[in-house]
Amino acid sequence: MIVDATLIKRDARREAILDAAQACFLAEGYAATSMSTIAARLGGSKGTLYSYVKNKEDLFAAVVQRACTAIQQALDSLDARTGDLQPCLLR
């Protein structure tokens, strides 16, 4: 299988954007966070952000979707057939 290095780089950049956006949203709240703030935290430009997302609303939705996906994957990894779920849930 041939892996496209450009695609890998783009995916890594998207994750970095989501990380920066998440940190800003958590620190300042949605309303107080601007695309300029996210770009500054990222060390890039607003143009870079807009090449990945249409607007702040879409960026926030992507951050929330990523968090929901992580939670769903963690829940999917629980196997109720192995016994007591409490230790798994507490972990």
C-alpha cells in the first residue's frame, strides 16, 4: 500500500488545528474565541485555517465531533461479557 505523504501531512496539520482550536475554546469559551486567536495559537495564518474549514462554527463542530468519536471508541472497547464494567468505566 502506497501512502501519500501529502495526505499524511494534511491530516497532521488538521489535527494540530483541532488541538489549537480545542484549547482556545476551552480556555476562552466559544464566543470569545476568534479565528485570529486560533491562528495565533497555532502559529499560522487565518488563511491556513480557512483552507481547512469554512468558518468558526464548522471548526467548533469538528472539535466536538472528534471528542465524541474518541468517547465512542472508548465505549466500544468495553466488553460487557468480561464481567464487572465498573473498573473499565472508572479507567
